Amino acid sequence: MARYKVFVFAEVSNSEMGSAEYHPWLNRFAVFTAGVTLVLIGVGGVVTSKGVGLAVPDWPTTYGYNMFLFPFSKMVGGVFYEHSHRLVASTVGLLTAVLAGWIAWKDRRPWMRKLGWIAFLAVVLQGVLGGLRVVWLKDEIGIVHACLAQGFFVLVGAIGLFTTRWWSRFSLRKHPIAGCHALRRLALGTTILIFIQLILGASMRHQHTGLSINDFPLAYGRLIPPMDAVSLARINLERIQWMDLPATTAFQIALQFVHRIAAFLILAGVVWSARRICKTNGLNPVLRGLSVIWVGLVAAQIVLGASTIWTNKAADIATAHVVVGSLTLLAGSLLSIILVCCVASREGNPAWALGIQNSEAEIQKMGMAG
Amino acid sequence: MKKTGIWIATGALLVTSGMAFAQGSISGKAILQGAAPAEKAIKMDADPYCAKTHATGVTTKHYIVGPGGGLANVFVYVKDGLAGKTFPVPKEAKLLDQQNCLYVPYVMGIQVGQLLQIQNDDSTLHNVHCMAKNNPEFNLGQPVKGMKSEKVFTKPEVMVQFKCDVHPWMFAYVGVLDHPFYAVTKEDGSFTITGLPPGEYTLEAWHHKGGTLTQKIKVEAGEAKAPDFIFKPKT
């Protein structure tokens, strides 16, 4: 039977933004997988915050044991956190495999099936990267591992969005998004900046040099931190003698300073985006709700960032900073996805967003043939 | 013929003795000027075995100060003055032990090519994470008491840090040199470096918290007294 690609979106008659079937348990499972992924990011954050990522020197075994048979009695010290990270990661891998299979079985949208398999490949790659970081002893792999974790979380979160009842029934004709071109640019730009910010954060955390600037809101008592050789020598002497920290570099100080500047740019971007969204689409509960949550998250994130410095990088605070950072990225990503789809629908090319391959019979049934 | 043999033997003896006499040694002291900063309590609760072995509590031992301010665990070595000279590698191995969830010794020296044995004397698991920069980094698991691993450094490096990621308070520092002229100060802060050929040298003293200090010294046959290395922690 001949098949036609029909992209169900605003301009399609009956333009319910999905006409995709809604599978409540699939949606719940996707959201659950995203939730466990956030837990995994948190446990990974604890491992890095406590500096115990290499407490288990072998992989995929754990001190020679099959990792699933490693005795609980031996989970002491840093091994407890690192081995827990591996177990939760295995759980996420299993959940993702089930999710991909479930989508392939139940969801008729080809791009959704692809997303499911991409998520599965990403979780496998993520596991291998985590293992290689341990056996190759490369901090750089740790940075990629941390960034891919954020990307994977967004991907699973997006699958959660695409499987909601709201997504399958939402109609842009009934609920048009006003000014979505401008809003898309704003939200997407801010979200990209958040992701860059997370890369900066991962770079600082995985170089294990501790806080390169240990005061806030000033930096070594100044607006711009000193980075000359003499100041650096003095700073390092104090770090080694009094703060139990390794020596830092001018690059590390600059990195943390850029992280601070970027934080305020992001705050401005998020507040501006939210204000514009609420002003132009205040009656849209999803957009309004996501915007308010986004502002709340970025505000909490800045408080946590400052607290990370004030507590000399206490493991729980630093880990909360990582987790809230992930949620901030997710909120921005979901908003951006909705706005990008809105723009795509207006340009008549929502192919990658909501395309669905229907048989001729299905198209006729939907009243779209000819 | 017999007379000639005696002359040769006597000559050889004199040359050998001369060489022996020509060797010098350096002795000196590392001093901490002022009060040592307070040490921090180490919480070992994360591993019941470790907590049990230190039931009365344990603190960091960054500054071990003896009478007169003598500072222990300072690695003193010849930094410059031996260029172009080579020295035999000792056949005996050096031991870095893990006892009661601490590295023993805390500071030590070893020569390039000399065997380093790393041993677990605890009834708990350790990982041995060598965070070398010039030499290959490695991370070994020693989950069973009595396990011993052997490693050899191929390049000089002062200092190589060892860390146990299972027990984040465990550190050791190893100075790797291409010569045998080093010492670690004793509890009274004293050190002696023996067997040095006469010459002018730069001595460096390294302390984990105090940083490094250097001084020039001229060594002739016999013993040379090095000026004290005075570490001044910030007050």
C-alpha cells in the first residue's frame, strides 16, 4: 500500500497537534525514566563532589567481581558512591532499553521511534564513556561523560513531553502561540547558553582543582580576579598551606569567572523569556507554567552556586547545584522544543517535530486525502 | 714479580681509599618557625574497619614538629649539580605500605628504575591511585589483605602523589630521582645525605604544606653542614 508522509500539525485539517495516539503508561514510563536519570545525575554528582570516581579502579567489573554480585559489605568509603552510581546507571540503561522497545512497539510516529533508539544508543555510549574514564584515567572523558548525561536527560525528558496527552491533543489553531518566532530565538538562545554553562561547570568539576575563586560575589576581593604570575603564586601558597587544596592556574580562575558572568546572562535570558512568554501567551498554561518553573530553577541555581563557594564546595550543595542545573536545562529545552515546533508549523515544515507516516486509508479516514 | 704485585695492590688500595675519602655528606635540619597550624580531625566512619583501628580518634599529620621546631616529613634532595653523572640503581625494593588506613611512610624517596612495592596490610580494600604527571598515572585495586603490587618509575618527578579514593584522607608523597642523594627529615627535623662527590649543589627541601625552599651548598671531602631550612607558615 502506498504510504504518504503526512505531518500532522497546525495546517493539517483536524489539526490536533499530534493526532498521535496517547499511551498513558508509555508516558508515565518515559517520565519515570527521566526521573531515575535525574537521580543518576545526582549520584554521579556526589561521586565527583566527593572525589571518589576512581574508588573502583576496574570496569566493567568491581574489584574483580561481577558488578551485580559485588558484596554489600565491601561497599565502604568511596566504593559506596561509585558502585551505587554504576548500579543506578545500569538501571537507567535497562529502563531506556525498555522505553525504546515500547516506543517501537506502540508509537506510530517514525521520528519518535528514532528518538527511542537514539536514547538507547546514547545510554550505551554514556556507560562506555563512564567505564573508559575509569580505566584510561582521563579527566577529559569525565567532562564528555558529564555533558552527555545532561543531553541524555533532555532527550528522555523530551520523549516524556512527546508522549503526553497534551502533546497529542494540543491544537495550535485552538491555542495559537503568539510571537513564537521571537520567543523561539530567546528561549533557544538562553537554553544553548545554559548548556554551555553546564560544559563550563563540568570542566571545572572534572579537573579536580577545587574552587579556583573562593569568595563571592567578589573574586579575591576584586571585581575581576587577579591572574598574573605573582598573584597566582600567592594564591597557590595559601591554597596549599591553609586550604588543603591543590594549586590552581590562571586558566582555571578565568574559567570560573566566565562561569559567574554566564550565570547572570542566563538569569537575564530566563527572566526576559519568561516575561515575554507570560505577556504574550499568559493564557497558555503549559507555556506559562514552564516559564515560571524556569525562573524559579535559575534563581535557585544561582543561590546554590553562591552557596557552593560559601561552603567551600560542600558535597551536598555542589551536587544540588548539578541537579538543579540539569532541571534548568530541561525546562529551557522543553520550552524551546514547543516554540521551535510552533515556528516549524507556521513555516509548513514540522517534519522532524511531529511527522507521522500514515497509510492511505488512514489519511482518507482523517479526511486529508486529495 | 712479587714486589711488583705488592706495589700494585698498595696503589689500588690508596686510589680506592682516596675515592672513599673524597666523598662528602650533607647534614642539616628543617625547622618550622612559629606555631604549627592546628590539625583537622579525620572522620573514618565511612569504613567501619578504619574507624575501629583508630577508636580514639585521628587527626591529619601535616606538621609533625619536634623539639626546637624540627619539622618531620620534609623531602630534602640534590636538585642541581649532578648533571651528566649516572648512579647505579639500588637492588633493594622500597615499600609503600597501607597500615590502619594510612600510608606508611607518608613521605619517601626512590630512584628511577628502583622497584616500588605497594602493599595492603589492612583487612579492608584500598585502591592505589598514583597521580604522577611525568610518569604514567596508574590506579590499582588491592581488595585483600596482604596483596602486593610492584611498580617502577621511569622518569624523575618530585613529588608523585599517591591517593586512596576509597578513603579520601589517605595520601602519600614519593620523590623520584635519578640519583640516590635524598633524605626525609626525622621527627627532630634532621637529615643526612651521604656519599656525595665533592662539588657545588643546589639542595631543595619540600614539605607538603610548607612548599619548597632551596639553598646552594659546597661539598668537599667529609661532612658539610647545610644551613637550616626554615619554613614559615602564615600566621
